[in-house]
Amino acid sequence: MKTLNINEILEDLETIGFKINPDFLKETGIDAAMVEQVDLLLDAITDKGLKLTLKENLPTKVVKQIALHKPTPSEGRFLKFTKRFLEEEQPPAMRARVVCEVGKLVREVKGKLVLGTMAQAYKNASEAEKFIYLFYSFSKVNLAYFDRMQPFDALNSIAFALLQLIRDKQPMLRSVEVHNALLLDAYPKIAEHVENEVEPDSCFSEDPFDEFEHILRVRLFMHFFSPFGLVQEHGDTMDEVYECRKTDLLDRFLLPLDAIDENKVLDKKSFRAFSERIRKEKLEIDLFHDFCYIYAGCARYPLPPSEMTAGDLVVQKRLIGTATEAQKRFYIDFAEAIVQTLRQFTQLEARGSRKDLQIDFENLVDALYALLPKTTPYNMFRAMQPIILFFFDMLKAVYHMDPASPDFYERCVTCFNEEVAEDIGGVIYLMSELQKKTKKAKRIKVQLEVMTKEAITAYLLAVMSMYVFEMEERI
């Protein structure tokens, strides 16, 4: 039996930094016009289907029922001046049909609209699951469909960034002009998209940013955020300024941008817990080796899904039977802990130094050092080799850089910047120096311990530096 695969949707959204509040799945009584309008459309489809007009539009009876059900203030103003209920003239009906088609809730067959492959799963789902599924499906819709204005390819990714900004601000009425200023201040790269992609409307302004504000108002606030009940519109007459404020639903739906599950952040205690779990479940896992593999993959933005990473590691182990599932569950939890750890400590670079974070970071380095064998310097360095192995593999696979090439540093500067390039060089240099030191040393003394921790620190910081760079460069 089909399901809405909500967990996969949540994980997919989280890879772009858009994290749904887990508690939202328990929500009932969600006040969202879009969900109720979709239900009206699905209820209108009988076992024989819903007959469409000659133009293959929804019948006016269904369009009227949807359009008059909880219209937004901007739509209510339009309804005062119309008596026609044609699908192409009523955005609520257009939205309900399009999101159902994208979500495979309906499909068109020989002039009729019939229930799609996901319709029964949708009907069996909870209110919160329906909301998340429709939100995710609608985020894939070309929003220009509802207004026929000029295309703007970056808008769907901007929608997530803007909604997150609205959620993280104090609840108050703000005009689209203010929201636009907040958006461009937080993501300066968007200005380049506007200048390159948006044509100014010469009838009113020669400035592409004025047209961009109009696109934000119509496509995001009026046709996306408001119908989902995530913002509340104000200013439904011609002489009022159009403003919006976030709703309580948005606060409950979305976690703050910097939300981190500190219970999952790795430290000595959590590493001991993972080690104990390995022992109890009799798993074939080298914590330091697998940490290096997963952590190297965190250099890119957005972060890869934990389940995908876990699957890759299980395949490498070539396990079969029940051991495969146990190993995969472990890797999913371990990968999620590593992601939370990365997000926790990138605050050192993104927000400036905090004493408590610095202490926790030093404890993380100590915890990783404690995982290494201490029998001989050679054995300790051999256990550390995954650092350089997976770091190089990541550079080749993700950034197509060969650390052995003579122009490697120049490539790093071109791809990132000088600061990140120096962090990458620090890993290579310290691992090389440590290798020389371990060849000469017969015992692990304080100086060798310090150098080993410096190499681990360099690796952690290099990946963080690359991740922060990518995060700031992309929307």
C-alpha cells in the first residue's frame, strides 16, 4: 500500500537547510485554505471521475465551491467584482488542480479528472502529513503559471529562503519592500539573479528590483504563503499598503534556521554510547574510519541525506541478512549526529567565537583522538590515514581537484578563496609532518599527541570552512 513517504520529504527538505518541526506531525486542526480546497476537489471526483469542460477545465460548479472557500484577502477583493467562475480566472481552483497533478493525486483521462496513484494514501494521511505533502508538491510548481508574468527560475529556491527569514523574525506587519530588503541583505547573491534574469516593467519602473518585488508579492505571498496559512495578509483595498505578518502556524511548522539538536552533537559521552552499541549489536564498525568517511562528505552544501550515506557504507561492508539492517540503522544515527555536530561548530565561523563552543570543540578533538590505537606511533598513524584518503577522494569527486597536481593550490583559491585553500593545505601539511614524525618515534609522547590532535583539528576545520563557504555562496 502506498504512503506519502513523509520521512523522505522531511529529509529532502533538510538537505537544503529547511527543517520541519518534528512536533508538527502531531498537529490537528490546521487552518490552511490550500488543504481544504484540495479536499473539495478530491471530494468532487466520483468513481466515474469528474467530467471536464470542452476546454478541459474544471466545471464552474467545482471552481465556484473552491474559490469561495476561505479566500485570502487579496482574492476576496477580486471576488467582489466577478461573477464568473472559470478555472483560468480563479487562482484557488488553478492551485488546487496543479498541486494535485504534481502530487499525483489526480490525473486527466479522456476528458475526465480521475484519482491518481497517491490519492488513497493522501486521504488516509493525517492533517499534518497532508499539509507537508501539499507544501512539498507545491514547491515544485512553476509559480509563473498563476500570473503569466515573466519567468524567474531562481524563485522556488528563494521561496524557502524567504519563508525561513519570515519565520525567524518577530511577528509584525511588513511590506514586500521590507521583506525584499531583508532577503537581499541575507543573500546578496540573489541580487545577481535579479539583475541578470528580471526584465524591468517599463510601464512603471526601469528598475528590475521593483519588478522583483512585484513578483515576490504575487507569486510567493499571494499564491504560496498565504493560501497555506503561513502568512496573514493585510491591505485588501487599493489605497492600503500590502503587508504581511507570519502566523502561529509558520512558527509551529518550521524550526528556526539555527535549530540544532544538541543531544546529538558528538562528544566523549556520545562516542562511548556508540561504541557500546557496536559491542552489544556485534557490528563491524570502525568509528574513527567511518567518522572520517561521513564527515568528508559534509564538505558540500547541501548536506547529503543521512540514509543515502548509510546505504553507501553498508554496500561497502558487503553484508547480508539482518546484519545489514542493524548496520544501516546505526549509520543513519551516526551520520545524523555528525551533521548536527558540523552545524553546531560552524557557528564558530558563521557567528564568531563563543567560549563554550570552543571548549566543546576541543572535547570533540579529544574524543576522536581517544578512538585511535595507542600501541605504537605507526599503528596510530595508520588508523588516521582515512583522514587524508577520504579528504582527497571528496576533493576529486565533488570538486574535481587532484591534490597531486602542481596547480592544486591555485585551483583551491579559484574554487573557494585563500582562507579555505589554506585550511585545505593545513590538513595535507600536518598529515605529512605527522607521518614523518611517527616513522622516527618509538613511543607516543606528549609532542606526538599534540601533533596528532592538531592534524585532527585541521581536518575538522577544513571541512567546516568548505561547508560555510558553500552555504554562504548558495541560496
